[in-house]
Amino acid sequence: MRRALFCTGTIMLLLACTSSRPSSVDPQRYRSEDGGLRLALVKQPYHGGRNVAELSRNPGYLERGGLAGILTQAGHRIRAIQTVSLTPAEEEEYGEWHRMGLANGHLAEFVSENERNGALTIGLLGNCNALMGMLGGFQHADPSAGPLTVGLVWIDAHGDFNTPETTLSGMLGGMPVAVSAGLALHRLREESHLDPPISTDHILMVAVRDTDPEEEELIQAHGLVRLSTQDVREISPALRREMQRLSDVVDLIYVHVDMDVLDPREVQGHGLTVPDGPSSQELAAALTEMFRYPKVAGLGIASTPAYDSDPGELSRQAAYRLIDGALAGVLGR
């Protein structure tokens, strides 16, 4: 159920509604009884494209490669494998972006449930438009506390910080970070259960290196913090500093990876690759460092090339490597 936040009256009330509660969290909250981790795999195939019947194949591709078995053999417990779906009535709703919001709302419900039950969510995402649902799920993971303050680590070759006014392509997939920050498409964000929007002060962009001109102006105007590919490769002091900064001011942190961030040789079937990306080994090591911070609560893997677009299954293995790196960080808490 969508939840609204109403702030009226004094400045103190406004501050109470928008400030974070950076209390500590239990670093062992995802541990299973036998020492591994409790995990939930959530597949979100809806991608906000032009064809209502078309679903992304990559969430199923990642699962069918044996991911659950690999994780179980590594000593983890899979609490659930969940798949987002629309009801027949929702499938007939007007507007593909509207239907994307409805699907994201269901995604958010899964994520909230997993967090409340002590399971770390791994999102297998059709594309980056699922971002709002992932964030919305974490934001409303504790109904008794009201909306939590969520930080975003955005790992992508692209900023996805366009709005309908700045976009060159018109693609919704170039807008989810801006939408999550409340810059545009408010109904889509609210249907994704992300209400209020996240603060731009709580966004960390990692290895973003291809932005549109007016998108870059927006990024600069909002002062988004950015780390380079080199920061990933070196696991630089700046990376640790920014992870600590986020941890100090938010309740939970979500880490989102678009596979186009990687070295193009590992994602040959991706249509939006950009030179100078980290290898999956380099990014996995950086994820291990990020996930050592106890407030990091989930990982999303988006836009993995699938089937005939993944010769030699290099992209699938790269995705598994990233998941393994993140889980190593949680185990190291």
C-alpha cells in the first residue's frame, strides 16, 4: 500500500519529517542460524518499454544459470525466489510508464517484506527503471518508524539523471535517478512506493562516465558526489570516505549496478557499453568493501545481456561474481 508523508506547520516539524534517523543497525541481521546469510532473489522483468507484452529476459536468465544452487552450496539460505507480476487488470491499465509504476509497487512490497524478515534482497532487474521500486521497498521496510531515509550507490556507466526536459533519447531508462530524487514523473515514483523522494545529498555515483550535456548540468547543479572507475579499481580512500558519509546520515543504503558499467568485453551484448569500465573482478572487490558497511541492505543487478546476447555466458558469470563479492562483504561485518 502506498504511504504518504504529510509535513505541515513549523520548521521543526519539517525537519522531523525529512531528517534521517542514523541509528545503528544490527550488522548480523541477515545471518542464518548456520552462519551463512538469509537471502531473497527478486526478479523484476518489467522495463517500461513501448510494448506492454514485452518483458526483459535477463532476470530469468540469471536465475536459470543455477544462481540459487550456487548460493546454497556457498552456505546461504534462500528464503524466497520472488517474481514481480501484474494482475490481468493491471496489464490493461493505460500507459506503459504507469504499468511500470504498478510493477515497481509490487517489487517494493517484496523488498519491504524481505527486509522485515531479515533477508538480504538481491534484485535481478530487467533494467534500471526498477530502481524506484527497490528504493521504495527499503524506504517503507519499517512501518512503525515511518519512511526511512535511504541512500543510493549508483554504479552505472550513465548517470540516468535526465528528465523529460533534458533527455536526448526520450528513454525512461535514462531518468530513474532523477525520478527517484523527485525531479520529474511524480506519479511513477509514488506508484513505486517511493514517497517522499530521496535526497540528492544521499546519492553516490560510481564510474559514471557518459552523460548528456543538460543531464551533466543537472548533476553539477545538484552537487551529486561521484567516484571514478579508478576509485573502484583502487578501492580508494574516497570510496571508503563516501560510504562512511552515507552511513552516518541515512537509515539504509541500496547498491544498484547496471551491467554496462563493466569493461565492454564482459558485456558484449549490451547496447550501451562505454570504454574504461572496471572488470567484474575489480568491481566485485569494491562491492565487498561497500557491503562491509552495516547499513547496506540490498543489491540490484540490472540489464544483464542474456541468452544469444551473452556469448560464452561472460555476462552471467560477471553478474554472479558481483553478487559473490557483495555477499563476502556482508559476511565480513
